[in-house]
Amino acid sequence: MIPRARPNYGFGDLARAAGGVRGAGPATEALVQRLRTLLGLPHVALTPSGRGALYFLLKAAPQTEVIVPSYTCSAVAEAARLAGKELVYAEHGALSFNNELADLRPHLRSGRIYIATHQYGIAAPIEDLLAACRAAGVAVFEDIAAAFGTRVGGRPVGTFGDACFGSFDTTKLLNAPLKGGFFATADRDLFERASQAAACELRAMSLLRKAILLGAATALVCLRDPRLYKIFHTVYFRWCGRATAETGRIAERPNAFYREAFADWQARVVLPQLDRLRDTIARRRLNYRRLRDGLRELATLTLPPEDRDLAWAPIRFPVLCATDKMQYYEDLVRLGVDAGFSFTSITAPEAHRMAHTMAARVLNLPFDAALSSGEIDKVIRVLTELDGVRRG
Ligand SMILES: *Cc1c(COP(=O)(O)O)cnc(C)c1O
């Protein structure tokens, strides 16, 4: 079975990382330096997760209201609430994963922060969004958790707003066991306040947690094998009567994703991925195009937008199913193709129909750095078959 996501590291990477310390060290320092260079931003700090990074940024920001896209990761709302902020949801005017300028206009009020999200690596119209925010006195924090490496007009996303945050979750471009993240900014005061907030709340990772994370990461590497993955899928998903680990539940208080500092041994796993970053992005971009081309004629799926300028670093291939998505998922699984569900659970008000329609219809086709051309052909073949059946 083709897994829904595979980590971008192997046994060797984990073995080399295992000896790294649980605090900061040479690898965390090197990673910060590499991120600074790649983003062209002077201030970067590592965090336990993307949500943790947003949480520290928001704790450092005086604004009390935060505008978020209605269709986004529930961890964004979680971080904002934990930081004591009031949420304002910007509903989408179309079945489009990113906000458009018109979605934002009703919510622009001086003293707010807008979380500008580039979903799945698809660039948001950041220049327009930013100009409108600037004119209205709204600060902009870019959510590049899913879009590290994507460019707009030749410039990396994350460098347009006042600050940005990213993620090293297993489903993103760069993977640390089993999560991690960073915030970055050119605003020295904001950086110092956010770093101060982090210093107050972060504690060194426990030895037990390091062991658990290394064990889980080793299991993820084992699950790159399609036969082992099939067994895992049957036990963990089918027998347990679930299709996703995503619950949409919001943490009531900061958990390990906010508290356990990103460790030197985790940075050791990320660094080699930066050495092959250009290749990884080029391959993902090509795979994205091949999937789009191969699925273009299907009537029962809506494909994600085209990367016209070849400037994105896509990390998912989200499709919107015209018919019952769970039936689609089960048929896919039966034919040996797994699919992911983000973001099926969103926290926006029920009245935000576009966001909820996307959440109800979205499936993520397998799309990771290891995806081979044989696997792409199989995904296209299987979906074409299912489309034919549904069309009758
Ligand atoms: C994954 C993701 C996050 C959260 O990142 P974590 O590291 O899981 O906390 C936030 N925003 C978006 C758009 C994401 O895709």
C-alpha cells in the first residue's frame, strides 16, 4: 500500500542523531544559521512545533485579536487561544485553500494580527494581503508551516510579513522526529520578547521523551515499506475504526508541543535534509505537475491549483471529492492507495460554509519526497478507475 506520508529521513540519520544532546548544541546552532540564510531573516529561534512557534510570537505581541483563515490547521486556533488571544475567522469566498483579499477586507481593523497562511505550499496572494493589512494597521504573521521553500516573485514566503513560523512535522517539507518548528523575523524587539516567552516556558526534553521520539521515528522509517505499512494501516486505522489520527480537539493548556525544547539531536536529523533541499523541492514540484496532468480529466475530483510560475514547494496534493469522501477513501485503500485527511476537523464557525465544505470534501493523495513515478502512475490509474465507476 502506498503510505499517505513517509518521513524524509532514514535509519542512518536516526543512528547519527541518537548521540546528540537534549538541549541546544552545535546542530541547533547550525540549523538556526541555515534557516537565517535560506529565509534572509536575521532572527530565528527553534521551537518544539509550529504551533509552539506561533504561541511564542503571539505571547510577544501586544495585539489581542488574531484573524485566521477559516480553513486551516486547528493547531493555529489552539496556539492563539493558549496565548490568550481572541480569534476572528476569515471565511473563504470560494473553494480555495488560501484566503483572497476580499475575504480579509471585512476584518481589517487596526490593532489586529492576520495569520497569512500559504496552505499546502500553495502561495497565497501575499503582496495584496500584506498591502491591505499595512494600510489598515494590521500586523501580518505568515504561516509557512506547510510552505517552507515556496516563493512569490522570487522571494521566499515568510519574508513578507512582520514574522513567520514553520514546522518540522512529518507531513511537511523538512521532518524532525516527530515534530519541531521555528519562528523568524527581522523585528528585533518582537524576536526578543518571543524568545523571552520561550525561555520562561521551555524545559529541556526528558530522556524518556527522547527515547519515545526516537522509537516512534524508527517505526515511521520501518513503515516506509509498503507491506509493513499495509499491516500498520489495517491495525491502527481499520481495526480501530478510524481513518485519521487528526481529532480537531484543542488542547486546554500547553502540552509537550509548547513545552519541550527542540533538541540538538533533532536538529541533526533536519540538517542533511537541507543539503538536498533544492532536489527535494524540484521533485515535489514535478510530482505535483504529473499528478495534476494525469488526473485532469476526472469529473468527480477537483484538483489543487496550478503552480504557474513553478515557484512552489508543495507538500500535499489535496483533492476535493465531489461524492462521499469516506467512500472514496475506502475504495482507494482497497486498491492499495492510502490518503490523508487534513484538514477534516476545523474550528471555524459552522456558518462558514466554504471552509466546512472544503473540510468535508478534502482528501490528501500520497505526496511525499519519496513518491516514485511508479507510485504516481498507480495513483492515477486507481483514481481514473474510481472516477469511471462513479460516472457510471
Ligand atoms: C502543520 C501546520 C501547522 C502546525 O504545525 P505543528 O508543527 O504541527 O504544530 C500550522 N499551520 C499549518 C498551515 C500547518 O499545515
